[in-house]
Amino acid sequence: MKAIALEPGTTNVYLADVEEPQITAEDEVKIKVWQVGICGTDREEAGGGRADAPENKKELIIGHEMFGQVVEVGASVKAVMVGDYGVFTVRRGCGQCDACKSNRSDMCYTGEYTERGIKGADGFQCEYVVDKEQYLIPVPEQIKDYGVLTEPMSVAAKAIDEALNIQQARLKDIITTENWLEGKRVLVAGIGAIGLLAAFALRLKGAEVFGMDIVPEDSLRPQLLQAIGGQYINGNDIDVMDIDDVYGECDFIFESAGIAKLQINLIDGLGINGIYVTTGIPSGERPELIMAAEIIQQMVLKNQVVLGSVNASPEHYRMAVDYLKAAVDTWPEQMKQVITEKVPYKDFGKILHQHSNEEIKVVVDWL
């Protein structure tokens, strides 16, 4: 079968002929891949950045945002049958720590996990994939056109869920609703695919959402944000340290930009008892000058929480499916525009090596 592979540590990305995977255990599922999304991680890998081939191999099949249709199941599989749709999660546990033994490899203690298409395990940019049923998340047929968005939405779902759990636990004697986000002021910093999907989820939770980026106001991402009831902040027109003065302090900040200086300075906009979850992974080794004393003082005096969140558990993938279903029902025209381009797998280079301001999510089509 065909697959998109690379030599880790190089820019050599190519269409390879590899052996088609087969079911070898009764708890395995085989999927015909329909679409695989491209994200910053894929582009970093293609540029010679972080990527690890499977043990004893020199090449890595890339791709971790997959969606497809079940074509074969092992004898003990119960979650799906042939013809159903689904996605496989990305991370595989170390098999040693309590988190991974509990199917929570997103919280692995050892760091010895693997990630399909990223770290030590082949990914999904290929015609067929096989994996264990425990890593399969069914996707209803009614949202099959959006199934490829499940993985990026799962990242948003985990960050939002953790923020809710923390706030509800520490404010349990103060708040009277399970949905702490209702009516809260939320800043989403970076409205690329994950940030914009987070905005959809947050609006579904009843939050007042401000989305910040540096693209023109009349470009697609700000327009979609405003169409679902959010407000756009152009980062070119305001100092980050002034956001709270202009728009008010934020109860929740969701960061997905991955720019170190911005990530630190955003803390300034957090309000009393607020929580800030960062999902972006910055690159580079240049030192940043920050107002450390003022930031720490604010965090202490205002009872603030700053949290990092990465990857997602199977439960967060299921939450992601629910968010996608609700978003499609609520904003069907806007959701149709989130996938901005599809290209045949033979033309993968067109979207792997370049992107425009109008891009939200681009996908490789394997049908």
C-alpha cells in the first residue's frame, strides 16, 4: 500500500510502498483511511524537526489526525462493526506507570510512551491502519464529513475539561452549577484549528469568547469566530499586556499559539480565581525578558492557576465527537468552512510544506 513517510531528522519526505497491515489478534480493528489532517507537528517533522522512527527502522510514516471506515474486525471486537466509522487515538502507553496502565497515556509519568506518526510508531498517512479496539473511537455517520477534526478537537476538549474540573473542585463551595463556563469571559489565544475548535466548544458551553490572532479581521478565521458569537482581537493592534484594560480580565485563557513570550505575558490578562491552560509547544532557545516578579505576585494574590495540557485520553476523544456533533447542529454553515482544503495523497507536498492565512484545517484525502 502507499504511505507518506520521512527519514527522521531530514527533510526527505516521500510516497512509499509499504506492507499493508493485517489483523493478527482478536481485539484488533482494521480501518480504510479516508482522511488525515495536517498540523504544525507534521510540518515540523517534514522540516527536519522532532520525529522518531519505530525501533530498528529508518523511516517513519507520518500523520496522527486520522479518520476512516472499518473494513475488518477481530473476533472479540464489540465497539464497531464493518462499515462503521472511527478514529484511532495517537499515544500508546509505556506499560509501566499507573497512568498508562489505566489507559491514560496522555498523563504518562515515565515519558516512555510512543505516538503514532510522531514518536516511535508509524502514523496514519497510509491506505490502511490496524490497531487495538481500546484505541478506537467510533464516529457517527452523521458527522463523517467532520471526523478528521476529532483529534484536534480532543486537544481542546481535554484542556477545557481539566479547567472545569479544577475550577469546580476548588470553588465547590462558591459556584452553584456544574458548568462553570456559563457566562465567563474566555480568551482564546491563537485561532488556528485547535483554537477555533476550542472556541466552538466554549461557545457551546455558554462562554463569552474573545479570540486573538494576527490575521486581518476580514479573513476566514475571525469571520467564523464572529459568526458563532465570538469577538476578534487583532494582536497587531494591541499590546498583550493591555488586553485586560481594554476587554476586561479573563476568567479562563486557552492558549494554542505556541509562542513563548506571548504565553508568559498572557498571564497578565487573567482575573481573580482565573485559570489559564496552555496547549502550544514553543520552539527555539532564545531567552525571553519577562516581568517575573509582577507575574508571580499576581498569580499568588489573585488565586490563579496556570496549567499545561497535552494529548488527550479516550474519554476526551469521545467528548470531541460530542462537541463536533453539537457544533454541526448549531452552526452547520460555519463548520463546513473549517476544513479549508483537501488534496489527494499523491499531492501531499502541496499542503505539507506551505500554508496561507486562510488555512484552518487542511487534509490529505486517501479515498
